[in-house]
Amino acid sequence: MAFFKSGQHLAQLFTLPQNLHYQQAKFFDERGYKAIEAFQNDIRENLREWSFDGKDALYYLTKDYWYLIALEKVSNTPILNITRFSLNSYERWDTWMNVNSCGVGRIWLKQEPQSSKRVELFAKA
């Protein structure tokens, strides 16, 4: 099994960002969560599979979305850019979070049942 099973997922990486301002983002989540809270809750509650690029990005698949969380540096400060892609359209939402705010990172992924949901990023030829 591989995370990128179709060309559509790869194509979504090239869609234009729809940025949500970190402090002001009122997310349209029915529970009243801001974007990073809603994204992480969806990952925690609905994780189907995940993958790692071997460097600085994690990929998550849930029931309705897939997520990319990538480590970057802004003015020498590490942050996590998080992007949510819809599985049913080309809708995309981008935001960021402080590294210490991430509750679905490597430590969480090493625990069961999430550790058994890891798949390769690409299918081997």
C-alpha cells in the first residue's frame, strides 16, 4: 500500500493555497474549533493511514480529507505548515502552528493504534 494512490492527490499539491490567518481564523467547524484544532481533531479521531517523507513532512489520511504537515523555518524559528485537502474536490486550506502545539506528531504516531497505520509514501515499482 502507498499513501499516494492516485494522480489526483499529487495534483492537489499544486493547487493555490487558501490561507487561514493563524490568530483570526474562525473555522467553519460545527464544534467551534479554529483551523489547527479542527485539523488535529480530525486526524486523531479519523486517522486511516499516514506516511513520512523521511525528512520533514508527515502525511495523514482521514475519512474526508488528507493532510500535509511540514516543518519550515521562518526568521530562524521552526513552525509547522499544515494543509488540509478535500478527498472529494480540489478544496484546500492552509495554516500554520507552533511546533509545540502539534499533538499529532512523531511521538503520537509511534503509539498504537496509529503506529500500525503507517504506509509507504509511494508505491514501489
